[in-house]
Amino acid sequence: MPFQMGITIYLFHIFGTWLDEKYSFPDGVANKICTLLGVGVALYQVIKQVNKINKN
């Protein structure tokens, strides 16, 4: 699970960096938003997996 979280957050970070470079957003705002979104998605995935494990 920790590797999955790290990879998810990293991919969202890379996507945010790409958006910042492509559209020239000020202060890396796309990177910050995408990274926070990646953290949210990673936490959602972990909670979903933990609930699935607890049901079994």
C-alpha cells in the first residue's frame, strides 16, 4: 500500500508539473493542486482497500 500511495502522488505531481510548464501557471499552482488531489486519491484508495480487508 505505501508504494501504491507514493506512486499515485508522484504521478499527480508529474502531471501538475507538466501542466505548469505547458500553460505557464503562476507560482506552480497546477502542481500544488494536482499533488493535493493525488494525496486525496491515494487516501481514498487506502481506505477502500482497508475496508475490503476488514470485511474478509
